[in-house]
Amino acid sequence: MLGDTYAKGDLFEHYVINLFPDDYFKILHATTRRDDLGGRQIESAKNPDFHIEHIPTKHKFWVEAKFRRDLFQNKLVWCKEFQLKRYKEFQEEQRPEKVFIIIGLGGSPTSPETIYCIPLDEIEYAGLYLNKIEQYRRDAAAPFRYRNGILF
């Protein structure tokens, strides 16, 4: 089951990264899935999935991609509380660079029904009610755009 979760995550990450057009976005770093090396923890494996530069403005930001097949108790549970805390701490260390959480919901990791692109600054909980994040819903197949520090 855990391997299946990682496989879905990898597929969704691949889907997401292909929504960043090469002529506007440069992928600076992709975080490894591997979290240990001979029993030693790799700290960078805890970082968001991608470090990206918007080429026209040279602005840099981070992206964490999560896929969920459905809701849990009427919430979109995108991470665990300790992960949310870690992402918030990471973002504070990286300022002024922001972290954006891209969540695919429903369908499959390679063809999600819905995608949300939420600035981490706007997230307070690991479980999100859809009516609270509706403004961050976007066309699941549309290429990403970036303007004035906002990814959409």
C-alpha cells in the first residue's frame, strides 16, 4: 500500500511538472523520494518537491504536489500536522521565496478531476474544507502562470 502511495505521488508530480512550460519556468531542483542513505537521514528529502524559477522575473518559489483520490470526513486531508509544521518552518527559512501546495483531487494522478494551487501562507490546517479553498481551484490541464508573486 505504501509503495502504491509513492507511485501515485510520483505520477502526480510528473503530471504537475509538465504544467510548467519550459519557456517560462526553470526547474532548479527536484527533491528525491529517497529519505535515507545507508541508514542516514537525508534532510533535503523533507523539502517540497520542486524549486522553480519564473524565468521572466527571476522569482523563485517551491512547490509541493499532493494527490488525493477523495475526501476524508468531508475534508481534503493533504498532509499530516507535523508535515504542515515542517513546510511552514521551511518557508520561513526560505523567505522571500514562497511555497505553493498543488493538490490533485479525484480522477487519477495522471488525470485529476480538480487541481488546487494554494499558497502555503493561506493554509492553517492539514485538512481543508473545499468551500474554503474554492478560490484556488484551477483548470486541471492548463499550464501554470505566475504574476505578482502568485502561481495560478
